[in-house]
Amino acid sequence: MLSWVLSNIRGLVVACLCIYAAIAHAETPASSTFAPTIPNKTSVPSPAPEGMVWIPGGEFSMGAAISGQGSHEMPMASNDSGPVHRVRVDGFWMDATAVTNEQFEKFVKATGYITIAERTPTKEEFPTAPAENLVAGSVVFAPPNHEVALNDHYQWWSYVKGANWRHPQGPQSDIKGKEKYPVVQIAYPDAEAYARWAGKRLPTEAEFEFAARGGLSGKTYVWGDEFRPGGKWMANTWQGKFPVKNAVEDGYAGIAPVKSFPPNGYGRLIPLSLTRKSACIAAAHFFATSSTAHATSWAHAARAKSTPARIISGFAA
């Protein structure tokens, strides 16, 4: 679609899309410490695609110094995010915000596409699932009314019949008035389908992390080490006792419209972080492909016991 793109690969991230001007990705030996990001000095290509920001690429420290308990405690890194190692990526374009309901609806109207969550799963796909569980739907955040151990996500996720991108919380919910909210309940094949239509492609995990860091290195959050600098909310996060009660101190009980919070160091690109709300409410549905295996990285299948796993929520920090 854009003649200056060196690759004809098309893709999407349902939080950030990118057009990649070169496919190279190289890693250097691992290190236990973070080193400064060294951005590429190449000039920004023009013209700029509408709604996208230029990510310069360069060499950076990817990963995290793991704590051993990061899977259940915040803001510690997840155990699968280490070790810290140096990675180089070329420059690329990335959408400035999450893909919105409005944008995804244009795609559906233009193509007639039916998402995975809207399709009835079959016995052939899930031979061990009980017949009563073979219903179209998706996993929805369902907070319990009492404190629970944080090592069992089944305590706050429920598979809901009829939940999909048009009805994120189930058949009684809708997206009216939420045109600028990030589209959710999107599976990996849905992202790929949107990608082909949009003329873009998925970023690699390294590209995604480089963009999310915004030029910083080794910081707790994508904007620095202080959670609320100057008392300002920097991202859509959970306040209160998780997963029982969200205090809504940042103004949003669930997901927030795009551009609700400040951009990171690369301009309009919205900051991304592994907060409990983003991880448990699936606020953005990030997807990243492995540069070598073309498979999802840092992804977690949200599934209920004995229920078909249909929706994938991937997160990168």
C-alpha cells in the first residue's frame, strides 16, 4: 500500500500497529545490567503515514532483572521477561494509539469479517471440552466479592457466552459511545485479518518493547521510576484491592479511551506498562510475534477450566 515500504508483509497490533521499513533484528550477548539506549541516527522517512509515529530503532537493553515473584507482584517483572540482553532493531512506523472500536468496525463493515469470539467452537477443535461449553463467547474479567490468592487467575476470569468485540462484557453490554476506546476480545487470527486489510503488520517483541520504552532504559515504568510523578496519573492502572475492588482514582473503572494519558518519549505513542488493570482487564490486547518463529511472545491464553481457549491477550513491557 505504501511504495516506500521495503517489505510487503502486512500486520497489526490491536494496541499499536507498525509499518516496518526493514526486517533485520539482531541480538548481542546477554548482560545482567541495563545500558543506555543508542538510537539510530537515520532521518525520519516522509511522508508520515496518518496516525503513526516514527520509532527510530537502535540498540537497547531488552528484558528485565527478574525478582522470582514477578508473576504475582507489581511492579516486579514477570519471570519470563529475563534475562536483560542487548538487541538491535531498525526504525519503523507504529500507530500512535490503540486500534479503536471505530477503526475495527470499519474493517468489519468493509470485509464482513467474523471474529473468533463470534464463531461457535467445534468438537474437532476442542475434543475434550464438554458439549455445553462449545458456545461462542470470550473470557471476561469478573471480580470476586472477597479476597483471593493471586496465583490462580481463574478466580477473576469467566468464560461468557456471547462476549465479543461488540459486546465486551457479554450480550447485555455494547460499545455505543465508546468509538474511541480500544477494541477488545480480539484473537490473534483477528489481528492478522485486520492487518491484511490495513496494510500493516505485527511488530516483533523486540520492536514492541523498544517502542514502549520510549528511549528510556531499565526504568520501572515506561515514563520513569516514579509511579505518579507530580501526582499525575500516567497510565490506566488498578487502584485498590485487586481483584476485588477498583477505587477508580484515575477516573476509569475499566479501559479508557485512547489518548487519555500522556505519550511516551517517542511523541504520540501512548505509554504501555504491565499494570494489573491492563493485564487483567485486557485494556489493550497487545500482540507481538517472535522474530524467528512467528509465534506470540509474552502471551497468555485466558481460559476457563474445561472451556475452549479462544482469545489471546499478549502483553509487553
